[in-house]
Amino acid sequence: MAQNHDFERAFGFVLHEAARLLSKRFDQKARAIGLTRAQCSVLFRLSMQEGMNQARLAELMEMEPISLARLLDRMEQAGWVERRADPADKRAYRLYMTAKAKPVLERMLAVGLETRGEALAGISQADRDRMIDLLIQVRRNLSERGGEPQPRDVAGVRA
Amino acid sequence: MAQNHDFERAFGFVLHEAARLLSKRFDQKARAIGLTRAQCSVLFRLSMQEGMNQARLAELMEMEPISLARLLDRMEQAGWVERRADPADKRAYRLYMTAKAKPVLERMLAVGLETRGEALAGISQADRDRMIDLLIQVRRNLSERGGEPQPRDVAGVRA
DNA sequence: TGCCGATCATAAGCCTGCTTATTAGACTGC
DNA sequence: GCAGTCTAATAAGCAGGCTTATGATCGGCA
């Protein structure tokens, strides 16, 4: 059936399932080092730039600050990251990796590469590049920040 | 920095963030009808074929049976789906939409189209088709079923 | 018939992430 | 200096999804 065909190709479902399966595979591999995909994502970003506050990191990760706060709670508890009071802003913390985290960066990278290799098997470099460009466009289209200011014509509805 | 460039283009992060943002947007729009993206996914599949058991539906949705069971708990509670005992197998249930669910199918479709439109804005039809083909390939690569039997050469590492 | 492995569904416990709402501090303008 | 607003972080409560483990049933095979 044409409907069935459309269904199997439904963009949202396919995108979501691909992302979920990739996370699952990454988590299976990364369990040996005691980290999850989301936690690795934090550590990777901190490895690029330490000292960000939570709001900034949440923005980079395209997630809500509260979601990141919970994630950081677990990571701090497990000794991967450290919150240091921001001397210039009593509300904020600055985020740093711990000494424990630095040695595992390479293993995280290896897990990432291996997982990506499985996910992209049989896809040419040109197609990989193209797919990533397109996904970046999708992300940009859906991002709150950076896009148009979201008209949200719900006038009359109080938040 | 080249490293930074690689980072922003990291396949796993981009894929995950795009999928999450799309889910979020869908959920925001679908809240008015009292359904989530995952629940809509179930209803869409049941609208194509009712009477499946949970194991079969979980397989179609590329998820673990227990995850689906929980999802169905909430949906049954909310009156969207019905579990009927399978006369031929006392372990299994057969899944059906309720009368309440059928009238909202069209609204779900509309929400899906609208959300997809936002996500794919500025992307040509050819590129959309290509991206979906590539995502389907990724999903197939990562699927437990249908793929190769997963060598799992982690010998030596204990989980 | 009876055993034994496979299969269907589920329980417990956890991580990720969101919405909504709150507290504390920063900032802007008068 | 201070009121009003904005911002950083968090609390409460929930949905979605996974791993690991269990109970029940099915089915093949001796």
C-alpha cells in the first residue's frame, strides 16, 4: 500500500528511531567506562571549553537548563565534573572536568568512532557529509535560539 | 579550530539533537489533543493494522517490549487503546484502538505534517528524499533484527 | 506424556528530558 | 537607592526508554 510506504518513510519516526538506536548502541559500548551518551556529550564539550556556566552549556547542547542540571547532578555525584562558584555571579556555577574524567576522553572518542562506523556502514563519504549538512539544517530549523523569534500566534492564551 | 568544526558536525550529537527537538516540537503541538509523539506513533501503527501483539508492535517500532508495555499502560489508562486477550495464546494480548482514538487520527496527521514542514524548511524535495533514505540505512545498520548477528568482539571486558 | 528451551508480558530500578513554578541574585532606569 | 525585570539554577512531577530479572505459557521432542 502507498500508505504503508509513506508510513515506513515517515521522517519523524525514522529520525527518532535512528537516533534512539544509535544512543542505545553507544550506551552499550560505553557502559564499560561507566558513562552514558549524554554524559559523554557533556564531557566532550567541557574538553573543548571549561568554565562555562550551566545556561551556556545547555544552550550549546540544545537542551533545557533544568535537564542539564539533573544530568550534572549525577555526573558530579559520580565524580566526573565539578561545579565551582562563579566569583562574578553568585547565582552561577562554572563547570570543570575532574582529574578522573580526563583520562577517559580517548576511550569515549573511540566508542564514538566505533558506533558511528556501525551506523554509517555502507554510506559513502559524500552521502555522510550531505546527511550531516541536512541534519544540521533540521536542527537549526527547530532550534529556539538562532531561528526566527517563533511567532507563536496563541494570542489569548496565558502562559 | 578544526577540532571545534568536527565537534559541531559530530554525527551522533547532531542526529540526537535533531530528533529530540523534533519530538519536543511535536509534543508541544500535540498536547492540545492529549497525546505525545510516542503515543501517536502507536496509534498510527494500529491504524494501519490492528490486532498485533505487543512483541510484534515493539519489533516494528524498533523498541524493547518492556518499553512498549509501559507506553501501552498509559495509553490504555487514558482510553486510547485496548488490550484484548489472544484466544490462541494465553500469554499474549491483541492490540486495538478505541472508539475514542479513531476521530483524532486526522489531527495527529496534521500535527505531523506541520511539524515536519518546520523541520524540513528550506530543504528541497530531492534532499528530503535522500536524507530519509540515508536515515533508513542508518536505522537498518543499527537494528538488532535484520542486520548481521553482532559479533560483539569485546572479549575480556566484563560488563 | 513430560521435559525443556523459547516466547509474551511484566516488575524493579535507573537515566534522559520536558513542563511548570520558585528562589536568589544581577541589572536597568528613575 | 530602589523598583521592576531579567537571568541562573533548581524543585516537583511526569513521559519515554533501557537493562536485568520473573512468571506464565507455548511448543518441540524424546
